[in-house]
Amino acid sequence: MTKAIVAPLIIALLVGSSSCSGQLTTREKSAAIGTVSGAALGAIIGAAVGSPGAGAGIGSAVGLGAGAFIGDRIQRKEEKETKQKEELEKTQAEAKQQQKELEQMKEQQEW
């Protein structure tokens, strides 16, 4: 019974750690969390009905899908916010430059 619970967790950790050479995206982090959480919850539910291994396998698959879906939505939102922030900073820099040019024009008219 414990082998059926531990095996999917080890697989999930190995898969998660193999892609740790670079920084994980939000989607990847959420998928990993979903996989491990789903496997654990599936094993618990599966143990209640006499099949913890199958429960862990099904739970990890469902958790992977759910985690990736949720992570994708969060990542898209983060990317949108980053883009908006960059556009705002660009607009502010342009406004500052225009203000500087306007002040220079006023100074020239005063001469």
C-alpha cells in the first residue's frame, strides 16, 4: 500500500526536479503542485475504496491537468500585467520628455 502511494510521488518529484535546470514558469510550478496534491488526495481516496495506487495515478493525472490549467491562467495574467506596466512606464517617460521640451520652448520664448 505504501509503495502505491510513494511511487507516484517519487515520479512527480523526479519529473519536477528534472526541469529545474532553469527557472520554472508559473504554469510548471502549478502543474507540479497539482500533480503531487492530486496523487496524495487520490491515494487517500483510493485507499478508502481499496485501490490506493489507482487513486494516486488518477489523482496525479487530474491534478496535473488542473494545476496546469490554473497555472496557465495565472501566467497569462502575470504576462498581461507586466506588459501593461512596461507600456505605462514608456508612456510616463514620453510624457516626462514632452514636459521637458515644453519647458525648453517656454524658456526660448521668454528670451
